[in-house]
Amino acid sequence: MKKINRTYVMGIICLALAAWIFFQTNTITVRLVSNEPGPKFFTYISAAGIAIFAVLSMIFDGPKESKEGSKPYLDKAGWIRLAIIMAEAVVFILAMQYIGFWFTSMLGMFMFILTLKGDKKINYVFAILLCVALGSICYFGFVYGFHIPLPKGELWNTLGINMI
């Protein structure tokens, strides 16, 4: 009997998750007062992204894995890095209320880049510029493009600084 490739197992799980998200999104009631996309739009995009990348992963990563043998999915260093990423995510969520989404998104992305780079060398100037650009695009896109308020930060309110 042939051993099932773990990439295919994770791909199937992700496809099932995407299908569940699509199904659950249909239960959201929408009362649109304008021609804006509405709350269903982003969940459909997320589910489609999960499905697309699961299929791409199964196509491009599946055959290679059988050559690797029976390597563990996460070794000890991988579990430690996963725990660090989860802790960073919790700090990101908590910091968002105190220093605001804009700064937290830039700092959080930089911390995630440092954690995920492992032993690889990165260009720190490029990483900082990428974090500033993506954090600013997200913040201003939601606040001014979609008119969705994001946390501005209690710290700035306490100091009397009016954030954008």
C-alpha cells in the first residue's frame, strides 16, 4: 500500500476548510445601504485564496516530498518557532489597542520576518521599507478607502497626539 503524502493530506484539509468557509459565509445576512462589497466579500476572497494555494501546494510540493523520506512535519526547532510566532501574534493583538494598528502592523510584520527568516540572511533596509509600505497601505486603505476605523492606540490618546 502506498503511503499518503502529507502535502496532499494538508491540501485536502485546506480545501475542506475553504468549502466550509464558503458554506458558512452564505449564512451571513447582509443589509447593504450602498454599493460597497459588504461583509461576505472578504470571506469569499479568503476561502478562494485558501483553496487556490492548497491546490498549488498539492501540485508543486506534493511529488518532491516523497523523495525526502519520513522527515517529521515539525522538528523541535520548528515547534519552538511555531510557539514564538503564536506568542508574537498574541502580543500583536494586545499591542494594537495600545499603540494602534498602523505602528503595530509595521512592527509585527518586521518581527514575523525576523522569526520566519531562520538562518537566511535578509536585507534589513528592504524589510523595513516593506513593513512600512504594507502597514501604511493596509491602514490607509481600510481607514480612507473602505471607511473602516482601525484602532488608533490608547497611548496616543493619553499623550494628546491626534493620530491620522
